[in-house]
Amino acid sequence: MRAIITVVGKDTVGILAKVSTKCADYNVNVIEVTQSILQDLFCMIMLVDISKINTTFAQLSDDMAALGDSQGLKIHTMHEDIFNCMHHI
């Protein structure tokens, strides 16, 4: 099972580290990362493996959103199944 984590907000030092650390806390493996700095905005998409997650997916999603709120970022976590349904033709 996989999930997509998106992060958008004002660029600051350590965003990738903080999000990756939160993933590690929940035994979520980062598979792939793409990030860009658009002027002063940080934009990142992570593909993560949640097959060995040590909490519920809802808790991971809530904690990522809370991390974003505390850092002035918008962090959204979407299960791969929902992502695939939204983008299926």
C-alpha cells in the first residue's frame, strides 16, 4: 500500500527533514520525492510505502496536517486508492 503526501508553503530550512522524520516515526518508507522552490514557495510530492505503518492511516494524515499547521505549511496525505480513483478515466 502506498500514499501520496503533498507539501506546499513558504520555503524554510528543514521542511523535507521534518516530514521525513514524521514518516520514520510511523514506519512509513519514503519511496520517491520531488520538490521545487517556486520563487519563495516550497512544493513537494512524496510517494510513500504505508504497508508497515505502525498507526492508523487516519492518524498519520492528521499528524501530517498538524505538522503543516505548526510550520505554516499545507500538508495533505492521500491513500493511493483514493488518488487512483480520482484520476481514473
